[in-house]
Amino acid sequence: MAEKKSKRDSIGMDVKGCRTNNGFVQNEDILEKDPDPGSPMDSPQHCSVGILGPRELDFKDIQPYAGMPKEVLFHFSGQARYRVPREVLFWLTVAAVLVLTAGTIAMIAVSPKCLDWWQAGPMYQIYPRSFKDSDQDGNGDLKGIQDKLDYITTLNIKTVWITSFYKSSLKDFRHAIVDFREIDPIFGTMKDFENLVAAIHDRGLKLIIDFIPNHTSDKHAWFQWSRTRTGKYADYYIWHNCSHENGITTPPNNWLSVYGNSSWHFDDVRNQCYFHQFTKEQPDLNFRNPDVQEEIKEIIQFWLSKGVDGFSFEAVKFLLEAKHLRDEIQVNKTQTPDTVTHYAELYHDFTTTQVGMHDIVRSLRQTMDQHSREPGRYRFMGTEAYGDSIDRTMMYYGLPFIQEADFPFNDYLTRLDSPFGNSVFEVITSWMKHLPEGKWPNWMIGGPDNARLTSRLGERIC
Ligand SMILES: [Ca+2]
Ligand SMILES: [Ca+2]
């Protein structure tokens, strides 16, 4: 036994002029042995340790032991009974790490995202003139909205949506804007607006506002400069030659205003006709002019810098008109052309949803995104295109890699004559069926164009 142990301890080592290396073997005999003070082996000596060649090794009858030299270790580690379990454990560990990593990525990918503020709660749209009058002058105003914020909060509303409050003429429910950067005096002052924004944010609410970029008031300074062909403003609106004799205008084509009759109006200052999709007091801006697009972008930035959290861009399908002036097609081909005066009597293939319109909407999105980069400051963008088909409406969500609106407002429920049972089911399933993957739906149940829900349906249902 002692012989075997000695052989084990000294294997692989060729001692030349120094002690045999016993490694970490717990050889009590060696540890307890008093060294001979006179022995030359007591003093440190330089010695050389040589490794015997493979042919000199003899592992017969040797078992693995703690502290074995590497030659012995290699000998045993290469044996199948040690190598195979070791490799199995290694590859199992690698596989486990890969599975865990893939599982984590998959869970993150399929988990629903946290809702953004514009998804987390209802929006409450306010037509300020009829909401609350804080100074009893007969007109609702911005201070009135501020007075009602606590009430709005109790409704669990998350977003306040205020319709047009810009300085305007009295035309078309104040949608004929004289100055996009001013508050109309009947609603208050810019200071009132800034106080309202602060009060809304103090309550953890968000604010979005209406904006109709398609047109201005004919009282707007741009139009006044345009009709006198002043500098760059000469091309800010859509002007065409037309004849005007004895008080009768012959327009360039048969295009009609949304409110009926010709969409061209003769201007005796410029001696040309200008185009208007809505009233004649609302001349259409020329969105094919880059300067006009830049002006609109700067107006959006102005209000975003005031703290507005988003926009609802209205009437966007009217932004562009065909450059050719071909007549639009009559719905009833047998109708005498002179009697076609109602908007519904033409197909509006040349005055709505023209090629390039969505490019403008995307540029509006880009402007919003420039102000969304700070954490928690995402700027919402909605679009409104009343009367569009469901397919066209869905286009405002954008394309898979080109975003437009966060959502186009879904007013189909408000259009129902009898919002009950199957008709409601069809509206909801139609929207969900056409909704692009990953996009967010919305359900308008009222707005400034409709009577209140309780008035339409009755208190018992609401
Ligand atoms: Ca008032
Ligand atoms: Ca237009």
C-alpha cells in the first residue's frame, strides 16, 4: 500500500536536486517530519523539474485525487466517463441560456404595450362658445372651461379637446380664421389660454386642439396681400382667370362648394376667381406652394410650444385639388348641368383626396414628432375627414413604416339614424375588420356636429 502511495505521489515528476513534489496530498508523515537542520535540503535551492514523456507515465492502478498534476488530470479528463457528462452539461447550459433568451424576447414582443395617454381614457370635446360663460357676456370662454376642469376630472376624462378658438370672422362657426396665432377676444386672451393649459396639466389631463389648415378667412392678412399680388403671398391661394360681366361670373369649371353653388368667387381687386371648398369667406390655401406648407408647420409649432399635447387636423381630404380644371362628373348624367348646384350632385374625384394629400398629412406628423422626443411629451395627432368611405378613412393611419394619424376620428356611430342593435354591431365590426394591424380604434359618440347623446337617444338609454 505504501509503495502504491509513493508511486502515486511521485508520478510524472523527475526530481533533480530538490525534494519530491508531494502536491497537496495529505501526507501526515511528510508534514510532521522534522527537517534535518544540517541537511542541504533545508536551504532554498534552485532546482529544475522536468516532465517525463508519455512513454514514461504509468497510470495503471491510479485513481483521480486532489492536487494531481496536470498530466494526470489530462489523462483522466480525456476519459469518456468524464468527458461525455462534461460535454452534455456544457451543451445543456448553452441550450438553457438560448431558450431563456429567446423566451424573454418573445414575451416582450407579444406582451401588450403600456397605454399612452391618448389611449388611456376618453376625450371630451368642447365647443367653447356654448360650454360655460365665465363673465356672463353671452359667450362661453376659456375661463369657463377652466372653471369646469374639476367636473371634467370627476368624469374620468383624460383629454380635453377644444374646438376652434382662433381669432376669426363670424363665418362658418368661427372656422374662418383671421389669425391662427391669436385667441378670439370673445374667448379671452392668450394669458387665459396659458392659464388653462397649466390648469389642465396640473390635474394630470392633456389638451388637444382643432386646426383646419385648408383655408383662412378672406380677412386674413395673407389673403389681403394675395389679392394685391404682394410678394410671395400672390401664390398663397388658388387663383384662376374667369369672366365676370354684368355682375355674372363664369367660373373656370363646374366645381361646387360643400355648402352649394360654385366654389369659385370673383375678386374685383385681383380681377380673378379664387377657389373655396366651403363659404366664399373661406378661400382655400394653395397647398402646392411650399411657403404655405411652411407657414402651417410654424403655426403648429407655435401651439405645441405653448404646451398643447396634440391636434385634430380637420377637413384634410380637402387640402389639395387637381391641377387640371376638368369638370367633375355628375351623379345624375341626365340632369341639366346648369341646375347642378348641390354638393351631393357631383362625384368629387378632382377636389378631394388628391394624390399628394397624404404626403402633406405625413409632413404634419413629422412636425408633431419633432416635439414628441422628450419623455412623457408624446404629441397626439388625429384627423377628421367627414364623409369618407371606411377604406379611405383607414388610410389616415398611414402605412406600416410611415405613420400618419394616431387615429382618424371614427364618427360612424354619430351618423346612425337609429343607433341600436344591428346597426351598431355593423359599425363596430366594420371598423375592426378594416383596422390596420397594431393600430388603435376609437369611437366617437358625439361632437359639435351632433346633438348631445342624451338628446339623441334619451336619458333612459344613456
Ligand atoms: Ca364669456
Ligand atoms: Ca384645398
